[in-house]
Amino acid sequence: MTRTDAKTATTSRPLPQWAAAGIGVAATVAVWWLAAGTVLAGVGAAADGSGGAVPTPAAVLGQLARDGIGFYWPNLVVTVTEASTGYFWGNVAALLLAGSVLVMPGLERLVTQLAVISYCLPIVAIGPLAFIVIGSPARGQASGTAVLLAGISVFFTTVVGALSALRSADKSSLDVVTVYGGGRFQQLIKVQLISALPGILNALKIAVPAAVLGAILGEYVGGVDRGVGPALVNAQQNLEISRAWGVALVAGLLAGAGYVVFAVIARFVAPWSAGHRGAAR
């Protein structure tokens, strides 16, 4: 390899994922800061002195520091409980139904229709109906409505992702199981689950932000007095603009943290799915 070829290979090497993510975050904050200080500086009015409906990142971080852990921790505990409970049961149902399709192919249309219906359901519209059926939780407890909406929010993503991943198994490996007398269940356990693991983990990773959003939407009608949803509503009603943005930022960080956790889990549980780059070199 010549010196020119080596230089070209070095310059064409893509940025690491963490570097690309850092650049994206920095660019977003810069655009936000510039817009809040110029074209959006006079938009709206704020009761907390932030100067407008779009505060600067410094104003939001200052409000976060003033509120502190004493304000956010009780609210985050409730929302995380709701989101994680709904995430667990929604994904359990999705994975069981996806696996049943491979064992009993006649169920595919029914499972697909259920997934599409769950995706098309207007969460905001069914929230009040769910609250009427489930009722209001005890003071300081998680909302059953929020748990249900979190479960519905993840169902479609996991069903579709799991079905696609389970069908991507190598046909020759499936034929080997059949030759040795195995049926559909043995194919599912010995071949399809292993080959589908990276795809299933990706679906579970994408479902984390959906569960957080579903839980927050459920808190709007779930009758809870604590949680990210009530904190956001109270800040909006009191025109505490910086606090409202701070709560929204914390909710986004919560969803992003869950996404990162599952990305790390996927790297350790299915390392072969991320090892193709090293092999290619």
C-alpha cells in the first residue's frame, strides 16, 4: 500500500459513534442557544424571568440546579416505575406472540392485525377511557393507565422487529434441524432465537423511548400527583417556562439513558452483531 493509499484510508475512516453523537448534541445546543438569543428571544412571556417561551440552555440548566434532586427524584421514580412495568409486560406479550407465529403460522394474520391496531390506536384518546376502567391510583403510587399506555406503545415495535428477526434465520441451518427430526419448536429454540437475538435487542432498544412517552402521556389522565407528566403540566400552567423545558429535557435524557443501556446490553449479549467491522479489516 502506498503512502497516498494509506492517507486516503485514514481520512475516509468514519467517525466513532460516540464522536458523531457528541457533534450532533453540540450542534443542537448551539442552534438552540442562538435561536433563543436572537429570533425567538421575544416570543412569549415567562413568569420566572427566563425572558420568553424559548429559554436559553443556560436558563434551563440554572433552573435544573435550583430545583435539584429533591424536585426531580420523586417524579422520576413514579414515571420510571410506570414505564418499566409497561415496557416489561408489553414486550413479553409481543415476544410470545411473535414466537407463536413461527410455531403456528396460521396465527400470523391475527398477530399482525393486533400489532397494527395497537399502533393505530390514538393514545391520547384511549387514555381517558382506560382511566375510567382502571381508576385512580393511591397517592404517590404509579398509574395503571400510564402502565397500560406504555405497554401499548412498545407492542408494535417489538412484534414487528421480532418477527423480522426470527425470519432472518439461515435456511440451511433450519434444514439441518429438520433432517435430524426436529420440528418448528426445535428450529425456533436452536436456530431462530440465536440468529434473531441482535434484531430482537434492537427492537427492545427502540421500544424504550416509546415506553417513556407512553407513561408520560398516561400520567396526563392517570390521576397521579407525582411523575414527569404532572410536573410538566404544573410548570406549564404556572408559566414556569424554564422549569417546563427542564422537565422535558430530563424526560428526554431518561429515554436516552434507557436506549443506551440496551445498546450496551446488546453489545455484550450479542457481540457478533457488532463485530463485522473488525472482521472486515
